[in-house]
Amino acid sequence: MPQSLSNVLVHLIFSTKDRRPLIRDDVREALHGYIVGILENQESPSLRTNSVEDHMHILFVLSKNLALAKVVQEAKQSSSKWIKEQDDAYRDFAWQNGYAAFSVSESQRDVVSEYISHQREHHAKVSFQDELRKFFEKHGVKYDERYVWD
């Protein structure tokens, strides 16, 4: 094939360090926009980005030219630096060290996008930890509780 083509959809989830409720309403939309821009610059366009106070969900198309870890590192690193510049209240802001990423089939694109859109309602009933455990189970990801919740 003379050119490289792909459509790799990724559902990315990561939290603030120690799941501290630092993503306030006054900065939430701007943070989403900033992360969308970071992903766009990495040829990995966001299809849906949303957050609650302590974590982010992003559905995006992974660039055919970049590794997932590189895209995630840039999104987290750049957005962390940006949010620290927004207000003194964010000077100690940090994302957790790790992340969770799950492949999404094209047939589930709209379902996952809708799920991400309704995070506030979802987390009124389910904790972040329980949500992530369910994702791990559903996707067959083995994990050690001692190293998931930094």
C-alpha cells in the first residue's frame, strides 16, 4: 500500500494527582479546549473531551504517526503547565503519573462519546475508582490496586 491509513479510536482516562478535586468549573471549558488543541497539534483529533473535578475522559483518533504514550505525555504535560498559569490556586496542580487507554471500535464511537458527555450525571452515582475497575474488567486489563491510584 503506497500510503498509511488508520482509524484508531482511543478512550483515554486520567485523573488529577491523588484524585484531588482540582478541575473547577471556572477553568473546565478552557482546559478542555486547551487539551483539544494539544491533540489537534499531534494529529490526534479529539472527538469528545469532558471532565469532572478529579479526572478527564477523552475520545480521540490516534495519529498514524505517533505512539499513544507520546500523545498522552504531551497532553498531560502541556495542560498541567497551562493550568498552573491560570490562577495561583492551581500552582500545585498535577496529573496522576499513569493513564488508562482503551480501544474503541467505530461501531461504539457514538456510545462512548455520549458516555463521556454525561460524566457529571454518571459520577453522581459511581465513583471514579469503581468506574475504572469496571473498564479494566470489561477490557481484560490486569492491574494491581497498589499502583493505580497515585
